Amino acid sequence: MTAANQRRLRITLRQLEVFVAVARERSTRAAGASVARSQSAASSALAELELTMGYPLFDRVGKKLILNESGRRFLPSALSLLDQGVELENVFNGKAAATPLLIASSMTIGENILPSLIAQWRLTHPRNPVRMLVMNTVEVLHAIAELEADIGFIEGPQTKRGLTLSPWFSDEMVIVAAPHHPLASGVASKAALREASWAMREVGSGSREAAERWLLEQLGSVQIEFELGMPQAVAALVSTGAALACLPRHSVARGVALGELSIVRHMLPPSQRQLTMVTHAGRRLGPCSDAFVLHCRAQVQAQGLARLPAGLAV
């Protein structure tokens, strides 16, 4: 390629750094402080970037700078370029392995599956700090869409525009009761399940969606008398005998093993649900995140995570 055909690059990594900081902080003063720049330097870098792009990237609302549609489209690419810039800087200084791993996970996966996978992964990536947000499925999708985390792990088919969902493995929903509950022995009929009191997760959780879809399809209706925001809280209430619950097998394994919960036998067909990895469609995963995704897939195969935990056969 001749010099005449080469296009001069006008966007700088420093401008992108300021742009991303402003997107997070919503002001040039706070953004400048976060990247060790003065407010005037941050404002100048942002103005130069918008001039180069040919359109504004923020709406000015009072004293705040809010990403507009153009800015939201540009943000994933800017983050990817900054990630690559950091990789280039660290190639020869021994810091390439220090990239943080940012994860957002729904509660069942974050509490029962990912902790051991993270511990195993850290054995071969000891310098990578790990930050995991544990929340419900709707919040995980929001975190990935807003680029607050690199990889999301969710339960169920929910999605959001601009995200890429990749199947991971399947889990099964089961009905649980206290060992002394009348339905803990024998085989529960559909009528008995319809008449029972139920405890459910909050609306927006993958477990709640999967439970309601399965139970309503099979029973027509159930009496939801308790709604709790944490799977441990649901399990604790069920262990008192006050209600039944429909929860993932992985989340009740410990309670069953300790004799605090019993899996209710019934005549309903099994309920399988897909556990899924989520990434932002416009952002390339860095080496750290990419390595963790491969690790999670390999461990599912090696450890048979998709199989039922020992002692939980119905």
C-alpha cells in the first residue's frame, strides 16, 4: 500500500480513555480525575474525539453528560480498543496476566456452580483478580448490556437486544419440601400440588420464570403464598414445612444432603432448563475472559456438572 492510499489515524487511545471515563462518571471533572487528567484536558480530549467522529456522543442534561444513541453504539468498540491497547503495553513488561475478570451471574449459578470453577481457574491464573456480581437474570442482562461486566451467566431463555447468548449446559427444576411435610413421602398428585402452599423467588429471576412456566403448564395454577429474593431464603422457609418450592437441583443439593429438604416425587414430566453464557455483541472478549469461558466449558465436560449431584436421584 502506498503512502497516498494510507488513511491517517486521527483517534487516539487517550481520547478513547477519556470517552469511556465520561460514559461511566457522567462528567468531565470526575472522568478527568479517574484517568489522572485535569477537567480541561478531559473536556478537550472529548471535544476532539467528537469533532473527529463528526457527531456528538453525549447529550448534555444539566451538569451531566449522558450517552446518546451514537455514544452507546460507539462504547463497545472503544472498550475493545482500550483492552487491546492495554495488552500491547503489557506484552513485554510481565503484566499481561494481571487483567481482571469481571463476571455477572444469576444466583443459582453464582452461588452453587461458579465458585469452584473460579477457584480452579485461579490455580493457572493466579495474578488475575476476579470480581463477580451475583443478581437475578434481568439484572445480569442489564449489567452486560451496560458493559459493567464482561461475561454473564444466566438461567432461562431471557435476552436483551445487543447481547449474544451461548448455551452452556442444562439443569433440572425439582419440587422440594421439608422432610416432615405431608407430600415428602409417597407420590404427590396434581391435585395435592395445586392445593399446596408454594414459596417462589422474586419476579425477574430465571428460577421463578422456569418454575412458573413448568408448574402452570402442568397444573394450571398454584397457590404462591411466599415470595423471597434469595434461593437460600426460599429453601430455609421450605425446611420449616410452611410451603413447597420449585428450585434448581444444584441449589438444593446441600439441603438434601443435610436432611433439611426432601425432593418430592410426582407424576409430572421432568423440567430441564438451559444455563447460558452472555456477552455483549459489540465487544470482543479479551484473553482473560476468553480463557475463563473455555475453562468453564471444559470443566462442565470434565466434572460432569450437567449430571445430577450425588444422592439426588428421585
